[in-house]
Amino acid sequence: MSCQLAADNVLYANGLYRLVYDLVGTILPCWLSYVIAGLVMIFVLVNAVLLGAAVITWAERRLLGRFQNRVGPNRWGPFGLFQPLADLLKLLTKEDLTPDGADKPVFALVPILMVAPLVMMTAVIPFAENTSLAALNVGVLYILAVSSITSIAIFMAGWSSNNRYAMFGAARSVAVLISYEVPVVLSLLGVVMVAASMSLGSIVEAQVLPFFLVQPLAFFVFMAGMSAELNRSPFDVAEAESEIIAGYHTEYSGVKFALIQAAEFGGVGVVSAIAATLFLGGWSGPWSEYLGWLWFLIKTGAIVFLFIWFRATYPRLRIDQIMAVSWKFLLPLSLVNLAAVTLEVFLLRGPEGVLTTGDLGIMAVINVVVTVVAIWVFGNLIRDRVKFQARQPSDVVVPGVTTIEVH
Amino acid sequence: MAVREWAGQELSEALRRELPEAVEGFDETAAWVNPSQVGAAAIFLRDEPSLDFRFLNSITAIDYVEYFDVVYHLTSLKQQWCAVFKTRLYGRQDLSLPSVYQVWKGADYQEREIWDLMGVYFEGHPNMKRIMLWEGFEGHPLRKDFL
Amino acid sequence: MTIRTEPMTVNVGPQHPSTHGVFRVRITFDGEDIVEVEPVFGYLHRGTEKLAEERNYVQVVTLTDRLDYTSSMINNQAYCIAVERLLGVEPPPRAKYLRTLTAELQRIAAHLIAVGFFVQELGAFGTPLMYAFRSRERILELFEMLCGARITVSYMRPGGVFADAPREFWPALDRFLEDFEVEFAEMEQLLLENEILMIRTRGVSPIPPEVAVNNSVSGPVLRASGVNWDWRKQDPYDAYDQVEFDVPVGSHWDNYDRFWVRIQEVHQSLRIIRQCIEQIEPGPARLELPLVLRPDPGREAYGRVEASKGELAFYLVSDGGIAPYRCKIRSPSLINLTIIEELLVGWKLADMIVSLGSIDINMGEVDR
């Protein structure tokens, strides 16, 4: 006799989980098959994250090569596709150094603590219809909660390394992560309000019109905030390679470095997947019951490309400027977005409290205008005014030489 | 347009008017200054408006075995002229000159370099220690008798 | 509650990714703010001045290549001018034009590196640097046509240049100038009005002209401080009295101006190169001089040029032998570093790297 998973279990919606559960349940006790099916799914997700990280490292290096008029890795495999594998092998064979003065247990714990939240976040992402491992009804909250573990891991890395550059990186990173949490959370509030749900599955279903059209401001704040949380350019002060070597992971080598690197690039993948789910409509698209995974991958890839594009283009901001961008620019923007969306939802929703496609269209039109105006207004407010004044010409200027002056 | 180079005689006369005891003589291109008077001469050369040598191009020490020459190349950006003054130190041990760090801060590393490589000490330099070689290195490698 | 804080001393370098070689600065930080700076040199000290005393006058040319290895043509030029002044000879006109032309090409190459790394240090990951290197590579190929070497060129000799340019050099130069116009415009478009670059560099580390002059700063750093002093104008050597060009100066004295001055100087260099191509006439490219030079004893010469980093000068003293009795190198990189305290103290860690990049030092020249 086989086991029956309760229909209100968060794992019930996942078809693969139920399949494994039923299969194992025919020979083993139910509690054991519950665990084994879970382990199988964890195996799949961990591999998805790490493989995704590998693909993103490859894509990043190839694309940066294209952006910079060079080739990028192209030696091993077609288009250098096996390069991440070679990198991994190299890192695995390297000596795993721990500095003398390091706090050893904490130092060793960091790489695991960096990867774990990423894998945990993937548990609620719907890769296609009914494929999220746990159809958690507080998915958005869960993601926000789990993702902030990373900041602790980074601070642990910086503190335990006993390296001053690592300390700089950690101090900067924690400051950045805490400041950017606020606008990101506020921008997601608008999404949750329009979708009237915190479950990622329902948010995808609510996006008859993708939310990056309905709330462009929220999408903008989310992308900027996530660039900062992932330590990506132009907010990559935590590991600013030209200033503080490699920031918090200066002292890491070998397999620990590989894991941190995987966490970094896996983070790009997971965050892009979340952005695709929350703002680009996730798996929804034509023939989504069969091709949902394809739409999901395409949308995720588009966001990954955006991150790589930022990295190839922007110089880095200084730490105080990054704080200013967060508190003086993104926070007001997310508040404007929240106010606008609240009013619109309040005025437009029908008697049962639902928004129709037409309502979303009206919101999109209004919010695009709000976005342009808000970014323009706050963008001009934040600009440094009179930080420098034109200087008096000095008396050491040589007469009789034609000069051109900067304006 | 081209900068004018002061002849040695011209510069020594200009110096002699204010600091008669500082000038020892002159040659074709340079005025010779008494080693102990280098500081006073430097301040005069910089501050006197008719000279206005506010830019120190370089300081060079030359080892002639019996004596050392220290050569100062100066420029006035405003007046567009250049001048050279030299000073001579006899002996090989315990050589020292007044530092011109307080007059031209550009002398900072050059004086340290001369101390490091030539062994001429500059009195009054706030950070007189070796620059290229490490602390504790023996000898001054640019001297003719080194190696 | 009061939180106890203490300053933290960090050794930036000698193995730091953006100190332009093996340069070390001992910096004391209060949080991210710099309170004390002490540069430490000597990691690349090779005793060039001593080595020059052991070689004859022509052999020293190869040593000069290795000073500032991003602008070896200009180093050659400075040394050759010093030797010519020592001997009292003048190179033929064609040699003068060839020297001016190659020196300006080298200046473009050196400024491209300076600008590329400057933006790299602002955190732009590689893209502007690669744009700069794409054009620099073309210049190095031109050098290869002239003398067979790309970096350590040793192209110039006392009395002229090593050999006249080959026939295929001139069309290649024309092609380069044509392409470079476009490539450089692309780079300017990417960088000049870049908002992040502006807020990171505008108003940061201004050096007033009086301070710059008192610290013997020269070259683009001095000009960015508002002093229009350029040895090519003030003391024209080679063919610089035959060509027209302007001197860009900064008006805010900050990091942005130092970056901007270099960009503008590339334009002026292009102007000079074009005029050289127009004016150059056939003729000998090298003065007939004996292989082993023996200047008169007791002579001395101060040969200076406006190198890409500033005033580069060789002070040669002869004792009548085949080698210089004393060969002092006035290296602009070392002396420009005198302002390091004014430049860094009071600014942040992130600005430190950028300011260091803006004075564009080269350790080969600092330590010699």
C-alpha cells in the first residue's frame, strides 16, 4: 500500500516530488519516503544552482570578452563551454590555505553559509507550472529572510580572515546590504499588493501583464538593490578589486574560494530567476504548460545578461555615494511606488477586491509616467551640488601659450 | 619663447648683491655657492621677485673622489628662465648640506635619494632616511669607490 | 555608549593590484578615511644611474628604454638630446621630425594606458582599458615596423635615429590615424561625460598650482593644476618649434582634470603627428658620429623633454671617457609622487587608488 501526501502540504503541488514519494512509498515507510523524496529534490536543486553558476561564469567571461573586443575563454569544449569545469578542477587541486591568525571554525564555515541560502531560495521558485519544491504561501517573505543570511556570512568571512582588506570588504558589505534591504523590501511590497499574494506561483499567475510594465519603478529599484546585494557593478565596493584586492574573500583559496565564487555567480542566477518570476511573468508565455521552463530560462537569461552588461559598462561608486543612492534615491522611489500602487489598487479594484487586465493596463500607463517623473525629480535632487567650485586662476600661469580649458 | 638660461656670472652677481658671503664664484653655466649658505641662497632665489625661481627641477650629486658637487637646477615658470647653482663638499666622510626641503618641497625624495646613493646628509630634512635601499644597507652605491 | 575606535595601518602594496607595479604605501586609516601616508620605494631599483657609468654613450640608450617602459621612445629622446648637447651637435632635420613623430605616438600610447588604468581603478571592469589597449597595440605595431621592437625600442641614437622609417611605415601610419580617430571618439563617448566617473573624480584631491609648483610637479599633473607649462612649448627641442599645438590646462585641479588633460593631449599629439607627416622631407636620418663617443672632459649637459609623465631630464657629466662620468635621471614619476600627502590625506580609500592613478606613476621610472 502506498502513502498519501496530504493535499494541503506545501510539497503537494510539485509533481516530481509526488512521483518520487509514491514510488519510494511502495517499499518504505511513509516518513522515510517523505525524507528520501525531499533529499532527491534537494540534490536536483543544488545541482541546478551550481550548474547554473558554472554556466553564468562561462557566459560572463564570454560576454565580457565580446564587450571588450577580445575573445574570452575558447580553448576547452565548444565555445569554451567546459572552462568552468577546468577552473573548478584547478581550484580543487590547489592548496587550501588558512591564515595563521584566522578564526578557523568560522573561516571554514563561511563558504557553506554562502551557498546554503541560495539553494534554500530556489525551493520556492516555480521553474514551470507546479514545479516549485514548496508552494509556500509566504514565498516572498521567505526569500527576503533567507537572502539576508548572506550578509552574516560575508561579515564572518571578513572578521575571521584576520586580514585588513577583508575587514574593509566586510564592513562595506554589511553597510551596503543593510541599506539596500530597505528599498528592495518596499519595492516588493507593491508587487505583493497587486498580486494579492505572497506565493510566487500566484504572483506569476497574477501577471497577465508583466509587473515590470505595471510597476516599472519597483523593477528599477529591485534591480538596483539586487546589484548592490550581489556586490555587482556599479555597487561592487565589497570586493572592489582595484581597491581592496578581493574584499572579504581575499584570504580564501582552493575549494573554499571555489564555493564562494559559486555562491557569487549562483547568486546572480537565483536573483535573476526571482526577478524573472516577480517582474517578467516567470514561466507564463505561449504554450506555457509545455514550454513554461523555456520561457522561464529565457527571462532569467535576459536578466543575467543585464547584470553582465552593467558590469561591463559602469565604473564603481564610492561607499558614501552608494549609501546616498540607497537612502536618498532608491528609498524615496520605492516609497513613491508604494504610495502610487496603494492608491491605484484601492481605487481600481472591483467589489470582490480583484484587479482585471484592464485595471492593470491603466496602472501600467499611470506608473510609467510616475516612474519617469520620479526618477527625473529624485535624480536631480541627489546630484552633488557645489561640491567643487571653479578656482581662481593662479599667478603661475605662463603668458603667451595657447591653452584650452576644461569647462 | 624659449626659456632663457642664466649665465653663471649673472646669477652669482644677483646673489652677491644680497648674500655676499654665500657666493664662492661662478663658471660658464652655474654660480658656486658656499655649502653652509645653500639654505639662505635657496630662500633668496625663490622669494626675490626679480629671480623668482619657484620650481626646483632637480638636485644632483656628483662624486669626484676628492670632493662632491651638488647641482641644483632651477626654473622660474612665470619669468621663463632657468638657472643652475652648485656647491662643493670636500672629503668622503660625514658630508652634510642644509636641506632645501622647507624651500622647495620637491627636494624631498631627491635629497633622500642623494643621501641613500651618494651619502650626502641633508640637515633639516624631516624624514632623512634611505629611499631606494633598505634600512641597514652599508655604503652608498653610487659613489665611485663602491665596488 | 561610546564605541572605542582606533586607526588602522594598512600596507597597500607592493603586491596590490592597482599600485602600478611594486609600489608600497603605508597608510593609516580612520575607518575609510586616510590620516597618514608614507610611500615606500625601491622594489624595482636596478641602479640605472650606476649602470650608465659602466657603458659607453650609445649603449646607455638601451637602459633608458627600461625606465618608463610605457614611453620608451620619449626616454630615448631625452637621453639623445642630452648627449647631443654634451657633444654640441645637432641631428639632421629628418631625424628631428622622425623623433617628434615617434615621441608623439609614444605619448598617445602612454596616455592611453594612463587613461585606461585610471578608469579601471574607478572600477570599470576592463572595458575602457581594453578600448585603450586596442589602439595602443596598433602604435606598438608601428614601432615594430620602425625598429623591430615594441616596448624596448631603442630607436633613437645620439645624432638622429637608428634608421629611416621603412617605406611601408607611412601608409600604415595613415591607416592608424584614420582608425584611431574613430576608436578614440568611441572611448571619449564612453568616458568623458560618464556620470559615475564625474561624481567619483570631480572635486577629489585638488592640487593648487602653488603647491604643485613648490612640489616640483610636472607634466599633465602640473597642467591639470592650472599651470600651462609644457617644455615642448617653453624649450622647443627637435621639431617642436616647427609644429603648432595647444596646451590643455585644468581649472579645478582635481582628478577629473588630470584625466581630462591627458585625453586632450592625445588630440594635440595627433595634430603634431599630422603636421610632422606634412612637413617631413627626405634626407639623412642620422648624423655621422663615431661609434664610441668621447665628449670633452669637464663638459656637462642637462637634456630635458616633456615626457608623458612630466619633465624627464638626463644630466650628463663627461670626464672625457667613453662612458658618462655621471648620468643623473630626473624622473618625473618619482618627483610627481612628492604631492602624495596632499593628494591622499583626508580622502577615502577608494579615492586613494584613483588619485594615485591620476598622477600616473610608473615604477620603472620611480625606482630606476
